Amino acid sequence: MAINNSKMKDFIWKGKPDFKPYLAKSFIELLASGLFIGITYTLVYFIQNSTNVERNPWIVEGFLVFIALQGIFLFVKRLIEFKNIDYQINNDCIKITTQFITKNVKIIDKDKIHSIEVKRTIIDRCFNVNTIQFYSGKLTKGYEDQLKKELDKFEFILNSAEIMMYLETK
């Protein structure tokens, strides 16, 4: 069902994630990438030394530089994306807008929402925020072609009780 975009101008709530937990998640992802690089390098180094194979630095170091650049890119991408994240709720629908290079707009009709959950990860607890997830009936293929629920979410929200009230009223 197509939703008239002019309806979204009459929003009852508009917001975005809190910056500190958003930055913390980005930083943790960057650290995880670095940890992966360290573990991979250590394993390859010990395998090469134990098998007496001539060490080819171009393969290992090139792979590790690629992973490092990918981690840095994802960190910078999330920081740029943060500026362009926008969550909106109106009486009929929910709109999630993100933008890095291209603008992605997801509009979900409130009547299509099956369930709403408030999740608290470790980052959420540290910064006293919540992540609100809602399921609107979409399924995606996961591991070994098993179907899993596709969840939309408002990440790192400060006033989640107020937002839950807006989401539950139809």
C-alpha cells in the first residue's frame, strides 16, 4: 500500500538516535575489526612458522590492510550516516530515513505492525537508552535458507516510553 508522503509532514514524533551510544557502537565495531586482524595475523604467523613454508608477506599483510580499511570505512560511514538518520511517527505510519551516499526511506504502515519490543543491549544500559524493534510481517532468508523475521528499529532512543505510546495507538 502506497502512503502519501505529504502525510509524513504531520508527524506526532520526530527524532534520531542518541549520539554517544551510536558512536560507542561504531567504535566497538572498529575494535572488533582490529581484534580480528590481530587474531588472523597471529594464526597465519604461527602456521607459517610451524610448517617451514616460505613466508609471503604480500598475501597476509595485504589481507590485513584490506580488513583494516574496511573497518575504518564502516566507522566513518556510520558517523556520516548519523547526521542523516531521521525517525518519524505519525497517526498512520512510521518512517525511517537514512543516508550515506543514497537516501533510503522506509515507510511502514502502522496497521502492518505485528509486534513491538524494547531491547536493551549492553551499550543501551551503559547510556540509559533503549532500542525499539517492530515486526511488520517481513521474512528474510537467514543461515541455511531458514526464514527469520526482518525487524525495523529505532536505535538508541532516550524517551522510549513516549514513543511506545505513539506506536501502540492506531
